[in-house]
Amino acid sequence: MRIWVNGELRAADDARVSVLDHGLTVGDGIFETVRTTDGRPFALTRHLDRLARSARGLGLPAPDLDEVRRACAAVIEANPAALGRLRITYTGGISPLGSDRGTAGPGLVVALGEVKRRPDTTAVITVPWTRNERGALAGLKTTSYAENVVALARAHERGATEALFANTVGQLCEGTGSNVFVVLDGQLHTPPVASGCLAGITRALAVEWTGAQETELPFDVLERAEEIFLTSTLRDIQSVHRVDGRELPGGPGPVTTKAMSVFGERAGDDLDP
Ligand code: PLP
């Protein structure tokens, strides 16, 4: 694998960031995961817009988005993959111990790994930890993801592939790496961004293309929703067949199936929707 690190493409073994990078020492960094299909990135402009928003939210210098685009193109060309996961990491940069912030400019790392298509349906669990919808990091895609790592490990222990969080006021929020949609009385809903969830790019496209309502939902809606699905860059739309001990009927229900097919048609038309 060849990785872009601060202006240069390097073999993975030679790619280096400083051990004093503030992203490494305190998680002062942001990231994006972009899907590539046969070397073409999906929704790259939306991802770069969100990278810029996350940088503003964290108080990092604005990333040079032309450079990020060039880095992505170079990494894609150097790492052929049928289905790829492009990872853009932008960190606080080198920060001598004791200083608040990077003093030698931010760090940019872009890597690409081949991935497999996710199954169309999966099991999820709920976790007792909450997303803080009023926290400084709410809605930012930062590298401070350890809470998600812990929740996802809990999901794996229980034979599931995703864990869902409530926010501090008991509303449905999101998964460790996905947004969540539920069907109630045949209508499709997803929590609003004010719930503390990430403004997922797949979520936004799904709302636009299916007309789903953004609705504040109590967490226990998961006990009665007729259908549930997850959205994320590497999943597109993935139906949920089990939440904790509750089995949902059969495969993807009618609303989920329709959303999957609309998404497949629309996303196929335009690689930068
Ligand atoms: N929520 C969280 C916490 C995420 O990390 C992600 C993506 O990784 C998502 C939601 C889904 O966002 P997107 O559709 O932009 O991949």
C-alpha cells in the first residue's frame, strides 16, 4: 500500500508521522472515509465540505482542499481496488509536550485499503452510553473515536456488527459509524442532526432521495419500529434484522427495499452527488 503523508506518496512501511503529533497524543484531528468504486470516489465534494466543517469546529487551520483532492487522486492511482476505503486524516500536527496545539502545521495522511461489500442485513445492539448532543465535538468527525471502538467491540462480543447510542435526553441518535432510520406506521424517519448524530453523507442523500422525515425519536422506538436500517459510506443502506434480542421480520421490509433500490439507482448515476 502507498500512503500520502504530508505532501509525499510513500510505501506504507516508510510512511511516518511524528510521535508528538497532537492527533496521536490527544486525538486532536479529524477524518473522512470515502468509498471508491473502480478507482472513482463517491461524493468526494460532500466529504471535503464536511472535512472543512470539522476543521472549523475543532479550531484546526482550514485544510487545503485542492491538496486533499490531489492526495486522494494520487493514492487512488497508486492502490488499485475494486471497492476501496479512502481514509483522509488531518491532525493538529507536531506539538511539543506541554503546548496546547500543533506548532509545525497540521498533518495530512491519506490511505486506501480494499474492502468487501457489507451484507445487506445485519444485527445491532443498543449500548448504555450516551452521545452528548451539546458537547463540543457533537456532529464533528474527529479522530477521538475511542468511545465508538468500545461500543463496537461490545457489539462484536454479542454477535452484532453495530451499536446504537441514545443522546443525553434519551432520544435515538446514531451508531458507532452509521446513521439510523426507522419505519413507524409505514413512514420513514431518522433523528435530526440536533440529536447529536454525525451529519452523515449517506443519511443526507437517503433523506433527499426517499423523503424520510427528520424526527426526534425516543430510544425505545427500536422496540417497536416496523423496519430499521443503517446508512454509512461503506454500507450505503443496510437493513437491520435484529436489535438486542428482538428479531425483525424476514429480510429488508418494503420501505427499506424501496430505499435501497432508489439509492442504488441514484448513487449509480452520479459519483459526486
Ligand atoms: N455516524 C458516525 C459516528 C460515523 O462515524 C459515520 C461514518 O463513518 C456515520 C454516522 C455515517 O456517515 P457517512 O454516511 O458520511 O459515512
